[in-house]
Amino acid sequence: MGRHFTALKQGSGKMSKVESPGNDSGRWQIMSDRETENSQELWGGRFSEPTDAFVQRFTASEAFDRQLAVYDIAGSRAHAEMLMSTGVLTADENAAIQQGLTDVLAEIEQGAFEWSVAREDVHMNIEARLTELIGDVGKKLHTGRSRNDQVATDLRLYLRAALDAINVELTRLQTGIVTLADQHASTVMPGFTHLQVAQPVTFGHHLLAWNEMLERDYGRLTDCRARLNVSPLGAAALAGTTFPIDRDATAAMLGFDAPTRNSLDSVADRDFAIEFCAAAALLMNHLSRISEELVLWTSAQFGFITLPDRFCTGSSIMPQKKNPDVPELVRGKSGRATGNLVALLTLMKSQPLAYNKDNQEDKEALFDTVITLGDCLRAFADMIPAMEANETTMRQAALAGFSTATDLADYLVRAGVAFRDAHEVVGKAVAHCVNADCDLADLSLETLQSFHGDIKEDVFEVLTLDGSVAARDHFGGTAPNQVKAAVKAAQDLLASR
């Protein structure tokens, strides 16, 4: 993944960039003995020799988990407040820790914070800097917690904010699609099966099919957010802590619905990350299907839509080209989301309880999915409402391929002909049109009656494109008035969020 990672500010619903090193070369520099020793100040009492320099670099995660910093500090603030309320910290100690965390956060946001691979991860980088700023009081912050419950809390806070931002973009995309559907409730286009012309539909109806897929995605992401919104803080390493803590208080301060119920599961669980990646992979799959249609529709062979130039690129050798790069890239990026889901499932499938170092590998896959999905939704939310439908081309395409053949069969059934017999009659009429290079609507009444005597003058009402779509006047159908009603229902649903 790219070396610029996206951090989501809690509660803001906006994305801001947190820059990590431009390359990995720094991770492969030989550390001095002093650096190695410093890395063990927070946990090295049991060890008789320093960690091998390569092993320290190999096991460090600060290069990517630093984007959890804002959430790590939020968790530390709540933990310190709780320790003060239960008497573990004095008011002065808590005040010093809170001010120190404010200063650390300011350094991070200003780009002045010195990240160190020797300090392994985001948690130890922040705690070490806090201790540098406020002295030994900073060492008391970790009382009653472990990096195990700390990172589990950070990840939930991060993903909760990410979900809020993603759902904002998803809602924006859906709003654009529904608005476009309203404008094209009566615009006729061919509907396809097997990529062959099947029956006429309206463009608005087709766009609302996209919205239905995305509405299910919104529901899955919302469900995922509800399930992840519990606090692991206080579970400590795996068994809880002997200190008097108030897990309900820290959960409430951090906006969680409740604390997790089992300390062992609290630090071992990554279901919330997997569930998000599963929902994201399915959403990206839907965006990929939409992308495929956009790519087809912009081609000269279809010509159904025109994308604004700002969402396309040209060719370095063919001056006539206008390439739909945005939908093509979204289609390609769907593979990343699927791969990240498989990676997380594989990561967790054979881990015993509770925390294992394997779980360090959960972050890059999760972060990549968050960034990829957010970027793709933003691109589509900007692009799709701006695309133009080529209505004449769509209508001409619907006239090809005998798209009203089923309407003729239905007409015969209403006249009392068994459907299978009607099917055969219309098949023969289509074969005649193929040989004559014409459409069913081009046939004279006399010619149509040669296929079946029950065909009357009113048959031409169902052989027109407008008559065909208007006839499907039921809930979920493609009739323009049904499309208008579906648009209103979708708009009301979106407005209720």
C-alpha cells in the first residue's frame, strides 16, 4: 500500500492525511546499542540481553500503526481520568498526564513528533514521549492496562470513525444516483440478460437497481458499527486487572455502548475488523459491477453515457482516446478489498486465545481497505451524478434485439393463448424479422396475423418501447410512475439517516 496513510478524526467524518516515511530505508538502518537499550526501557526488566537489532526492526509496527495515534491518546485520556476517579492517580497526576497528552498530540498533528522504530509501536512511542515531557508520572499511565486491550480499543475507535466517514460518502453516492434516476424515470434503454438485449427498461429503473445494492451495503456497515462499539479497555493483558477500575466509565467517555463482557475475548477478538472487511469487499464488488457497466456504456459500441473529461484520461499514442480510467481503477481495486478480507480470515483462523503477535498483521490490511473503499466511494460520488445519458442512443439500442418480444407473447396470453404456444408463435415472428431485417413493430397487422389470428390492431400499443415499460406498472416495476414512486421512497430513506 502507499506510504501516505489516512487517519480519520474521531467524530468528524472527514479524512486527513498522516504522513509516514517516504520509503522503508530507515527501517533497515543499523541501530546503535543505545537505541536498542532504549527500546526495552518499558518492558526489558526480565531480559538479560537486548533484543537483536534486526528482530527489533522486524517486529516493530510504528511505521504503520502510528495512524492510530489520535485514538491511542483518546483512550489514554479516558483511562487516566478513570484511574483518578478510582483513587489510583491523584488529581495532580491526572492533570499532568492530560496536559502531557495534549502536548504529544500537538507534536503529532504538527509533524514535529519524532517516531522511533526502537520504541516498537504507536503505544510505546507516545508513552515514552509523554514520560520525557512530564517525568516519572508518565510511567503511571499504564497502570491497570496492557498494550493488548489498548490496541484493541484503538482499532475499534479508528474503525468506528472510519465507518462514519465511509457511510457519509456512501450516502452521498446514493443521493447522486437517486437524483439521476429521478431525472431519467422515463428514459428508455435496453435491459440485458447475458449481455443480450432482453426487455426495455428505463434508465432510472436501472440506476435504482444500483441503489438497492448500495442500500444493503449501508445496512451491513451500520450493523458492523453497532457490533464493534463496545470497549475492551480494562481487559488488560487477558485476565483483567487487580486495580480498582471502572470499565463502564471509560466505555462511556469513549462513546462506546458498553464494555466487552469477557476479558479473554476482548483482547483476542478481531471479528469486527473481519466483518468490516467482508462488508467492504462486497461493497467494492458492487462498485466493480457498476464500473463494468460504466466502461461498457462509455464505449463507442454502446455510447449510452458520457463521463466528464475530468474523470477520464487520454492515450499517449492515440489522440482520439478518452479512457474511463476512474471506473476501470475502481474495478481493479475491488481485488484489494477481497484480498485483504482473505488475509484477515487466514490470519485469525488458527490462533489460540488470547493475544498473539500475529495480530500485528491485522492493521495494514484493515487500513488499506478503509483507504481504498473511502477513495473509491469519493470518486464515484463525484463522478456519477455528473455523467450524461445519451437518451437517443439508449432508445435506439432498445429498438434492436426485439426487446418487445415478451410483450407480444403476453398479449397473446391475455387473448387466451397458452404461454408456451405464445412463446413459439413469437419465436417464429422474430425469425421472420431476422430474415427481413426489421423489428416486430415494423410488421404490418396482416403479417402479424399470419402468425396467429388473435392478434388485433391494438397489438401495436404493446410493441412500442413506451408501451412496454408503461405496462410494467407494479411495485418494483420499470413503469415511469413506479420509478418516480421508488425515487421518492429512496429519497425519504436517505433523508432519515
